[in-house]
Amino acid sequence: MATGTHGQSLGTRARSVAVGVAVAAATALSGCDGGTPADQGSEATTSAETVRSSSSSPSPSTTEQDFPDVRSAGVPDGVPLTHSDGLTITEDDTVVDGQEVNGRIIVQANNVTIRNTKVTSSTDVSPLQIDENAEGTLIENVEVDNSGEPGLGILIRGDDTTVRAADIHSAEDGMRIEASNVLVEGCYIHDMQRFSGGHHDSIQIRKGDDITLTGNNLQSYKASTYDPQNAALQIGSLVGDDPISNLVVSNNLMNGGNYTINGGRSGDTDSARYTNNQFGTDYRYGIVANLQQGSIWEDSNVDHESGEPVR
């Protein structure tokens, strides 16, 4: 058994993911996600007063599509891990494989590969950071544990980055993207840690073109505390003046948030496509808000349980 797990075997894919934990009572929520339906001045399209509970309907049924969880994302079962302190990578083409890193990994070189590795750090910055001039990074079968601290699980500032089959948890935010040509696929982002005044998103995009998010399980909703947090996908607070172009969000399972997807302010994106995604019902206000001009929302975006189109 790999040491980078939560006590469950890894390496197999889940047939379904339970997203409908019943809420027995209304829970008072603190922090900036609880007070407003949209991010930093974005105008919300709908509103509600309390967390939407799945207690009125049965748990989601098994679906044909597989979504990642702790059994399929993170370090695979049986991979031995070698203990290591934090790493700053400055040499091109470096490969980090089979490590248990107690500290941060900072990538400052090109074409770096990090795979079959667990990163544990109590930083308030980011346990795994790809710097701006570091291009071509591959992160694969990695677990990122922020130890319940207010950091960003993975911060991507380098172009041409791929994150595949990562298990990211126990951070204030799961992933932040500030780069172009980024692919995030097969990842499981869950159990984020709430902090007063925090802004808790599974993924936030602040900059970049040609970003693809596909086949991920983005659980903004934290079942243990009945907390929807802010968003599974948040676009906004852009770095620079260029809008986000050619964003593709497909074949993901997303659940929770004030709005599960918040498209940000006017002008934040100029082209985006949302297709074949499934949605849970543990949100506070609704599934989607603030989709900007140039965003295409297809009828293939459906309720995870019923299969009915949602918007």
C-alpha cells in the first residue's frame, strides 16, 4: 500500500461518487463565500437564502460514467515512496518519481515531471507551485495535502502544464490557474478547509487561454461540515487585462458552491464551452451564474441523479 493514501486502496476507478449527503439542519456559514452569491462584484442571476439540501431526494444513482476519487487519483496502490524534504527544481527535464515530500515543491525549470508522489505541506502559499517561466510541467498521480492550512493546493503559473489524476485536499483552494495551454484531467479535488474571510474554490482561473478541464471530480461541497463553500469552478479576479479564451469544461462531476460554476465579471472570458458535465445539488444558490458573452452551455450538462439538463 502506498503511504500517500487515506487508508483506502488506489489504482481503480469509481463507478460513481456520492454527492448527495443529506443536510439534517441549516448550518451557519462564516467567511466571504457565505455572504454573497457571486465573486467580487459579479452580478448573480439567481438567489436563495440557505444551502440547498439533498435530503429531499435520494442519493445519486450509479451512472455510466466513471469519476475519479481516492481510489483512482493520487499515488497508485503498491508504489513505494522515499521520504524527502521540500524541493526547488531548477534543472530542465528533472523527473521526481516515488517521493513522499514533506515540504513544498517549487518548479522553476522546463519539462519537469512529477509523478507517483505525495506532497504534504502546512504552507499558506501552495504545496506545489509551477513558476511563471517553467513550461511543459507534467504532474501525474500526485497527492497534495495542505494539512488544513490556507494555501492553494497547486498553483500553476507556467504554460503548457498538465495535471493528471491528482488528489488534492485539505487546502483553502484546490487549484489556481494563471497560465495558458493547461490540461487538468482525471483529478479529485475535495475537502477544502474553511477559513474566516477565505474564498474556497476547487479550481479558480485567473489568467490563460486554451485551458481544458475534463474528467475531474470537483467537490466544493464538504460533506463533513455541510458546507457548500464558494465554487467548484470560479473564473475571476483576473491577472492582467486579457480575457480568458478557448476554455473547455467537459465530462466533469461538480458539486457544491454558492454557485457550482461562477463565470466571473463581464469581460473575464471571451470564449468558453461547457459540455457533458454532471452536477450535484449541494449548492447554496444554483448551478451556474455569470456566464459571459462567448460562453456556450450545452444541453448535455445534466443533473447527476436524474440525467435531466440543467442550467
